[in-house]
Amino acid sequence: MRASGRPYTVARPGWFDYNAPDEQLPIFLQGDLRRSGGPSDGAISRRQIAQVLVASLASDAANRKTFELVAEEGEAPSDLEPLFAALDPDEPHSIDAARDEDNMPLSGEPVRVRNDLEAVTAARRETS
């Protein structure tokens, strides 16, 4: 998606429905650093995930951004726009998200992934 140049928003939700009832404050994180593989990485309700995804559809501030989505103790805000606006945008046409570790160089990706990426970027160049 990132390499295509098309509009997108990528939300990487934490564990579904493991959050406590008082954890209604959505937190947008970047860098994909929570890697325990369990709910300690963060949790969020399915309802909150849906609300964030729907809000992102109408938000220019959410365009071309990737973030981890969890909930912490607190009240849900009435407006998610400030949370989207505070995120760093992904680099144009990058295969990595903003603040992600460069832990897999393109040359290390499987051939099929590199071929798919080349097809996407070639199509982008043809339409530009």
C-alpha cells in the first residue's frame, strides 16, 4: 500500500477485547516496538477499533499514516482528529511505516514480494 502512492491508513490494533472496562482512551503509537506476543502489548475493544477505522475514512490527517492502536485507562475522546494529526506520516512510497525499525531490507524479502512491489511501483509510474 505504501509503495503504491494511493491513499491509505494502516491501524495495527492490540489484542482484541482484553482491555478493562475503564480503558476507553485510544492511544496511537508508532514504531511497532511492543512485541511480547500477548495482551501486555496492549489491548483495545472491537468497538473502539471500528470507531477509529470509521473516523480514519473521513480524516485527511489519517491519510498515509500507520499506527499501533491500544486503549489505556481514561475516557474516550469525542474527536479523534488530534490523535491522527499527531502521528508522523509514512515516507512517500516507502515499504516501511514511520518509526518502524529497518529490520528487513528489501533485498532480504522473498522474490515474490520484490516482484509484487516492482509491479505496484511500475503501475504507479505509468499513472503519474
